[in-house]
Amino acid sequence: MSSNCNCAQQAFAELEKVGIDATLLEPVFDKYGKIEGSLITILQHAQDIYGYLPIVLLNYIAIKTGIKPAKVLGVATFYAQFRLEPVGKYLIMLCQGTACHVNGSVDIETAVCEELNIKEGETTPDGLFTLNNVACLGCCSLSPVMMINGETYGTLTPTKAKEIIAEIKAKEAE
Amino acid sequence: MKMIVGKGSCGIAAGANKVSAAAEEYIAEKGITLPVSVAGCIGMCYLEPIVDVIDDNGEKTTYIKVTTETIKEIIDAVCNGKKAEQYIISPEDKAILDKQTRIALRNCGIIDPENIEEYISSGGYKALEKCIKSMTQDEVIEEIKVSGLAGRGGAGFPTWFKWTAAKNAQGTKKYTICNADEGDPGAFMDRAVIEGDPHAVIEGMLIGAYAMGSDDGIVYVRAEYPLAIVRLNNAIEQARAKGFLGKNIMGSNFSFDLRIKAGAGAFVCGEETALIASLEGERGMPRLKPPFPAQKGFWQKPSNINNVETYANVPWILTNGGDKFCAMGTENSKGTKVFALTGKIKKGGLVEIPMGAKVGDIIYGVGGGIKDGKAFKAVQMGGPSGGCVPAELIDTIIDYKSLAATGAIMGSGGMVVMDETTCMVDMARFFLDFTCKESCGKCIHCRVGTKRMLEILTRITEGKGKDGDIELLENLANQIKASSLCGLGQTAPNPVLTTIRYFRNEYEDHIYNKKCTAKQCKALISYEIDAEKCIGCTMCARNCPVGAITGKVKETHVIDKELCIKCGKCVTSCKFGAVKIY
């Protein structure tokens, strides 16, 4: 990035418009910006900070690191972990691994979709829940399994899955 | 006296954190001294949460399925010098551990993975010391060669060969990489090893690095394994503080340091050249070999990549001798292998047994047979890259060669057990769906071919299969295998090919008779109410979301097949088993 170029400031201003404070990323750039091959690590930190990676943010990262925007977008869309859309307060990761599939994870998905009235990959209109299918969570012996904000729930049945979500809903309504 | 709570990811999912918090609270409330420490996963996931109590004589008592309530009873009993007999593990379950030979899992579930002292006192870092102080690089590699250790990640390539290639490669900068991108759905041994015994992996890498002349190491861990990352980070820091990592280790000229790189969720990154691309911050796409990573790997420098389980075996081999490792197993497969036993199995978990055992030994001997008294149908071995071993081949010997002969593979050791209610066409569709999504897109046959195969399988399960579909699947499968660059594409059709090989009749039933014998494919089944069993409780009618069930109270109900959406709610709501699936 040349010092005369003001595209970083422009991108920064665009981020401000959508309410993203890009200064939070400065320590990440300080630590990893100069280390070659750190793009994935930078994206992971950015997603930890903002919860998702909007295109404007990807552009900003491209400018700050000197990596081509096409490559940044390419990497961000290649890996399942990265999200370009914001997620709900509760991220439901429903395991669709082999063991969970054999033990009825499809029925769990149907139940959760019914309870939340959304499809897989969507967020509820109130912004509370996002439902994502994921490949194996590695808790195969407790299958079928789902993880909500880091907490794992095992040996699910459709009824049990609905109850867990209803419980969170009730807690939020308080 | 102390109390140990098993806290692998699976134990925590079963409630281990709540149990240990309850234990600490209750101990404080009672004002007694009873230290509560942590261990990794012992492998008996179906009994979690598990709590061990070690008394002053060193005798261990194992309590199972502990809850926040039963832990109080256990503590009460322990305080009175007694045991809470009703919660102790049954002799039968305990015997499962005795049936195993635990090498890679030797410390898992026993030592505290967050405390390096426990690893050291169980003989840890002794093998490293032996190498550094009394062995040359070649002697270390020779010991591994004698052991016959082969890559445990799937390919089964001899470890000594890779190490020699990296050692002999030109250049002074060499990388030692650990592949902990355990993407195979249904396998979780690498996670368990890192969570339960991270120092074994670090020590294994150190020994490898010493043998190859490498000073820089990276562990590539799946992002879906947050606890493994935390424990490994902690272990690396402790090893550094103790001087096992860093410059001039144990006063020698050997220096080595290690860092973690978290993956971002891509199955293909288990392939070593894709893993390297990912380490370099690129999209994880494989490249042509040669040059092999041993010549040109990470940043074009010689790199050696081994799997977690492979490294975890290394310190044991150096301590006990390669010949002792080699004494176990069959002619072409030496030592032990860890299997993740899941699916329709009674006692699921991690088991480590010597190579050469039979498939049935694991399923019935260790796993206790099939859940709910159903009939065993097949076991998927090697995940999406592997294939199914049908019930009639249950005596197949577990080694690389015998498994390959069935069409399955050893793979990373995932064993997903299927019973009579599993539809094999649906299973094949499930795996193709996975590989199709995970294909990186570089090779056309893998990218487009898997998609076409998935479409065919989907239409078969939807009752729209056509004459010639099976042959078309076989044709596509062989093309994909022949024209894909990496292991993902080369093996993606395996689940389809093996299910066609052993369960061709199921495919034919779906296509020609429009029937799913396992009663799983919604489009091919119908629901009916058995007039003799129905008592007219109206439960099914009330639960039917589309109002397809009619009938008066205390009279037999009827399902309108035109309206029925086959959601199965009537089956689960009927307490009398009156709803039948045809």
C-alpha cells in the first residue's frame, strides 16, 4: 500500500457507516500483518471480533494487508468457518456427521426448523437464532448432537431439541 | 486421596463441567479436603460423565453417569471411608479396558492433560531424552523402521520412509507438521489424544524433528475443536517453560519450537498439499505430487507431515523398543490402531486394539453389539473415503490389506455401525453429499462428477430412479477415481461402489420395486394404522400437522395417504405401536 493512497481511509469510513469499528483490528494487524501466510488467522480474529465478515470489512483487510481483494474473498468463501452474513445471538450448530445422521439428525433438523420457523442457514427475524448444519463435532458417541454458543447438547430427540430451544426463548423473553 | 473428573469434549457435553463444579461446591460446603482434578477421555463415552476416586492407597474406583446430585452421595461415601456402590462401573464395562492394548491412548483419561508434571511422572519426555543423549538421527529412524509404524491418518504410508526423505532433503530449514485436521465425520481419536495427552504429541513431534534435523513445528488443528486448541496451547507453554521446547534442548545442539495453526473448516485440508496451502493462508487446494512435501513443502522447504495418532505412538516406541511394537499386529500392519466406534452400537467410544483383530471383535467384543436388539447390517470404515463392510464379512481381519480387499479402508479409524433400519442407498447419498460439498473444485471430475452422482442417488431415494442408474453410477465413480488429483476425489465414490457391491438388491428395490426395505426413504414408504392395535386414543390425529388422520374416540383411526406428508409424528406419538410403516 502506497503512503499517498487514501483508500484505507475510504474503506475505514465505509465501515464506520455500517457501524463497524475497524480500530479494534489494529492489534491483529500489528501482530500478523507482516507475517506472510497469516490471512486465515487475520480473518479468524476479525470474525471473533465482529461476529461475521461483511464485504466492506474484507476489502479493508485486503487494503491493510496488501493482499488482493479477490484472494481475500476467495479464502473467506472457501472455508466453512467464515460467515459473510451476521448471525443471531444464539448460533445453533447442528451436527450432520455420519454417526448423527445414522441416529436421526435429519429429524432433529426438522424439529428445530419447526420450532424456529426458519430453514437451515437462516436467522430468525428477531435476530435471536441462526441455524447452521455442520460436519462432525466429534462427539459421535452422544449423537445426535447440537452445539449452541459453545455448549454441547447430546443424545437429542426431536422433543428434547425443541425443549432446549424453547428454554432459551423463555429465558430471553424474561 | 483425590477425585478426577473426565473432561474430554464428550464428557463435557455429557455434563462433566457441571459435575466438577458441583463437587467443588459441595466439598467447600462440607469443609473437607479433597482435590478435584481433570483427565481427558477414557474412551467409554456411553458412560460419561465419569469420575475416578483414588484413595490413599492408590486404589482407583470409577463412578459412571455421575450427575450433580449423585456426586454428593459419592463424596459423602468417600468421606466416610466407603464407596457409593450403586454408581460404580460394572465389572463388565470395566473389562472393556482390559480387552484393549492402549499405546496411543496410554495416558488418555488417566493423567491430567493440563499438568506437565503428571506426564513427566508417567515416563514422559524420557524417550526424547534417550534420543538426544544417546542416539543419532539415523538410529532414531531405524527404531521407527523396526517398529513398522505406518501413518495413522489414512494412507498408511511407512513413517520411517517419510522421515528419511525429509532428513535427506536439501536445505537447513525443515518443518515438522502435525495433521490434526480430523475432518472425517465419525472419527474423533485425534481430538481425544490432544485433549487427553497433548504432551505425547509434542514429544512425538520433538523426536521426529530431532531425527529429521528440523527446528520448527506446526500443529494444524481443526477449528471445530476449541478445547483441543486450548489444552495444546497450554501444553506447549508448559513444555517451553520446562525447556523441552526452545533452544538447546536438554543442553544439546538440538533446538525446536512449536506453534498452533487453527484450520477454518475444510475436509480437503486433511490432504497434505492442501494442508500446506492452508498453512500458507491460501485456499486449501491440493497440488500435484511430486515434488513431495519432504522435498518442497511449507514455503517450499522440506516438510514432514504426520497424523496426531502417529506422533503419539512415537515416544512409546522409543521407550519400549521398535521390536515390541512390531510384535503386535499382522504381517503388513504393525502395532495398534485406535477406532472410534459409533452409530447403532451399544457401547460407543474409543477403542485401541492390536492390528489383526477381527471387525466382529470390536463390534461385539468391545462395543457390546447392536443397540435395541436390532440386526447388524454393515459398518462404514474410513469415513467418506472408505466403504462399508457388510455383516457377512464380519470376520475380516483389521489390517491395511484385508480391509482394502473389501473395498473399505482403514482410514483414520472411524467405524460407524449400521443396523437393519439404515438404508444403504441413503447412506451412499449422505457420503456423496458430504464429498460433493467438500470438493475443492480443482478437478472437474471431482467437482462435477460427485454432483451428478449425488443427483442420481437423490432421485433413487426419492423413488424416481431409472433403469441404468446403477450402471451410470458405476461408470461415473470409476471416472472420478481415475481423474482426480488428490485422495478426496480418488476415494469419494468408494461408499457408493461398496454399497452397490454388497447391497445391489437395495438399489434395485428402490429403482424397480419402488421400495425401501429399511423404511427410511420417505418417498417410498407409507403409513397405516393397525386396526387391531389402535384403541382410538386420538393422539395421532391430534399430532398430525396436516390433519390427515381421522377417527372417532375409541374407534380405529385412518390415515388419508393423499394428505399424509410422511413426517412420522403419528408413529412417535402412538403409545400402542399401532402405526405401521410399509
